[in-house]
Amino acid sequence: MSSSQSPKAINPLPPVVAALFLVVMGVEVAFWAGSKGMIGGPGAIGWRLAAVQKYAFSAEIFQWMLDNNRWVPEHLLRFVSYLFIHANMTHALFGGVLLLAMGKMVGEVFSGLATLLIFVLSGVSGALGFALITGSPVPLVGSYPGVYGLIGAFTFLLWVRLGAVGAPQARAFSLIGILVTIQLVFSLVFGGTPDWVADVAGFVAGFLLSFLLVPGGWRRIREMIRHD
């Protein structure tokens, strides 16, 4: 037997990404099981609706806090808690798969804390953009703005790599361009809420945060300031 170990075919999933996925799917499985009467008794049928009412992001509530300059902690929590509530199992599964895929690629370069910050702060930015741009009365739910933040971080990494080899850096934005186009087409054909605005805001936040959170980011920014 050779003393050298063969390289792993698949790199392990970053722990923070696995934890986020388990929380997202754990909440969804509880809602699903409750709706089927498997757990929680008769009252469990309304768990999802109750969670949406208490934890979904509301542009109207945000506007009320803004107008009255009253920042209620339980409503501020909605900027993050909405990321872990989904409309249904399919909605959660798609979000979970994207979280695993993008989180793995980002988490292999960024630290666990940086990956978590990108997901959470992109979610906050997505909610803020949703409120300020759309003012929609429909509650915002789903992990997608946070996931789009991870797509923004992945786009940043690709943008840097393309620049390093002298390739057109605009190619790095192909993925987000395709995703937003698909969402716009679906919205025009089938209707729906303008939650794509939150996704785009999350993407922008993730891309910009990457300048600070990528390994060596602060050092590079200080060097750029000194050179200027």
C-alpha cells in the first residue's frame, strides 16, 4: 500500500454552509410535517402562516418604523429571520440547493465568518432594497437574497481571476445576467411579486462586501488608498 494518500474527489462542505442549509431545511421540514399532521397536533397546520406573520420581512412595517423613528427589535429581526422561512417545500428546496452550490464555492475561499456575513448582510440589503424600491405590501420570505449575495461573492472571485489573466472581466457577470433575465421573464409571463429586486440588491451587496471580506481585503484597500 502506498504511503501517500490520494486526493479527495470532493472537498468537504464548509461547516457554516452546512449549518445554514440545515437550519433552512429544518424549518421547512417542520412546517411540512406540521401541515401533514405528523407533528404538533391540529395547531401545526398554521405554523407557516404564523411564522410569516411574525418573522417575514414587511415593507409596510419598515416604513412605519421609518416614519415614526421607532426601531422595534422584534421587527428589526425580520431583516434576517425572513431568510429562513419559505412559501413552500419547492421554494425551500431550490433555495437550499443554490445555497449549497454557491456556498461551497465561496466558502472554499472566504472564511466561515466571512461567508456567514455575506449571506446575512446580503439578506439585510435585499430586504432594504425591496422596501425602498418596491414598497410592496406582500411579505418577503426566502433565502434567495442571501444566496444571491453568495452569487455576488462568487462573481467577485471570477471577476478577479479574469482580470488576473487579462480576460474580459464583464464575463464574470454572465450568471447574474441569466438569472435576472429568467426572473423577469417569469414575472412578465406568470405575474408575481417583485421579490427579484431583493435578489438583485443581495447580489450587489455580496459583490461589494467581497472587497472587504476576501482574504487580505483590508490590506489591499489600504494599499490602494496609499497609492492614491
